[in-house]
Amino acid sequence: MPKHFFDDSHIQWQSLAGFDHLHYSILDIDEHNKIIDALFKFAAGQQIVLHRHKALNNLFVIQGEHRIYKADGELKEIRAVGSYTVSLPSDEPHREGGGDIDVIVFFSIRGSDGVLYEILDDELNVIATLGMQDFIGLHKNQIQG
């Protein structure tokens, strides 16, 4: 197995309807300290839905290249395997995706029990939000399998 692959065969990946090219596994939720730890897998050569991060996100790339795209689809940044990024809350919309292989990124979402992510359409209108309670519900469903 090449060095840039992480064996994720024991991770119970989940998906969300309407969120193409994205799988997730919530590892832990600390409601008291408002921290969600999760793995996200973005498909190789694809882009996920346009969104904004409305809370602090600490990210560590476990496998592949974590690609960040501007709202218009232009490549903005490539984060290599092993890179660690602190992503502050921002109103700048973006998409994320994998490079030549699926990318797996550890996200530690911190400090808010309100809106964590805004989901946008191509005209930059907010069409959905994800908050702490949404992640708590997803985690419960994941555990119950």
C-alpha cells in the first residue's frame, strides 16, 4: 500500500442526502466544551457543496490532498497529507474536495453551539444550516447504526 494511504476500512462512513462526494464519521461530541471531532472523506477529483464555516475548524489531512475551491470552482489552495490548518469562521464561501485519491481530513469543530456551517446554492443563497444539534442527531443515528 502506498505511503499516502490510510486504512479506513474499519471506519463506519456515513453519508447525507444531497451532499454528493462527501462521507463522514463523527468520532466524538463534547457538548459542554462545544467541540465536535469528525472525519470527512471527500471524493477524488470532485467538489462538495458550496458552504461557509461559521465556527473555528482545526483540520489535519490524514490521506491525499485536501483541495479548497473558490465559489466559482477555481482552485484556491492545496493542503498536503500531514498538514494542519486552523480555519477561522469566515463569510467566504468555498467548496472542498480530493486530489488524485479520496482525501480524509480530521476536523475538530470548536466553540459554538449555534450555526457551524451554512450550505449555499450557486447564487450564494443560504439553503440550509448545520448546527451542534444537527451533529448530535447525526452522531446518535451513527451509533444506533
